[in-house]
Amino acid sequence: LQALSSLPARYFDPAGFGGWLFLAASLVIGCLYPLINVWEWQRVYAARTGRIASRTYALAIPFCMAFVASACLIGLFAALRLPDANPDQAFFALLNLSLPGGVLGLAYASVIAHIMSSIDSIFVAVTAVVATDLPSAMKTLPEKSRPGLRRLRAVTLCAGAFCGLLAFFFPSIVNLSIAATYLSICFAPTMLAALFGWKMSAASAERSILGGILVMAASW
């Protein structure tokens, strides 16, 4: 850890990436993001009671902080040992440099497992949205029928192909992560309205989401 003191001061500046406005917006968005995160709601509904869900999330806070701190440390060590590395590939370059063969294989296996776990949750959520919220796409067929299941699988396949093409043409992990997070926040006003019991029609909710997406696309 003492070796990290040789890094320039900008690496320890909390506003070094995007400035203070970006940092403040990220903190606000970080509070709203779980509200529109489908797999977070899956975990909440899977709990036996609301108290168990709230206690579980409270106990998870120190673990989340530890994971964030670990990611920061890994990034600092990558900047120290691989100053010319591509930022999107620095983590893997640091693994190749620091770990022996067998442990390196386990590290890559854990990364792939984490990615697959996240991706399948996202695709299941996309398919569920199509099945429940797009009547023209699914309501003509029973969801539990063979044709309905085939259509749901086709939706999942199309979602995977679209995400694959998006990642191919826009390979920056940082930019994709920021864009995905900001895009998700377009759903936050509708979720807040539902949580606080504000009266809102389906049409106004759709306009709110679409308006947020258009504003983000225009200002990106």
C-alpha cells in the first residue's frame, strides 16, 4: 500500500472523473438505481417478510463497501504497475501479471461466472417485461403454451444479440456502464410515483419514461 503513495494526486481526487457535478449526480443516482433494478426487486419478493429483506440489505452494506474499496485498490495497483494499459483491459492485464497459472484460471472462471449470472438475470427481466407489458407481443398467445414459450425464447435471443452488437460497436466498459445506469434512471420517476401512491395513468408513465430516454439521448 505504501507504493501507492507514488501515484499522482489526481488518482485520489474523488472528483477526478467527471468533476464534482458528476460525483454529486452519481451519488443521487446511486440511491435511485436500486428502485428500478429488477433483480433487486426479485430479491425483495423472494424474502419471507419485509423485515427480513430490510435486514438483509442492511447487513449487505459493509460487504458492498468492501467490494467498492477492493475495486478502487485494484484500479490503483493497475495504474501503478501498468500505467500504459488500456483502462478497459487493465483488470485482466493485472491478473495476468500478478497471479500464477492455476489461480489465474480460477480468477477468470469467477469473472465469467459473475458476468453470466448478471447477464441471465437481465435477459430474464427483459423477457418478463415483454411478456407482461407489451400486449401486442405476447397477449395473443398464452405464455405457458409451446408457441408462447418459443416466442419468449426468441425475445431472449434477440435481446442477447442486440446487447452483443452494442458491446461490439461500443467496447468501452466505462462508457457503457454509465450509459446503462443513466438510461435506467429514466424509470425512476415512475417507480417513485408507484411507491408513494401518486396517481398516474399508464399513458403518463410511458411518456415519463420515453421523455427521460429522449432527453438522455439528446444530451449524451
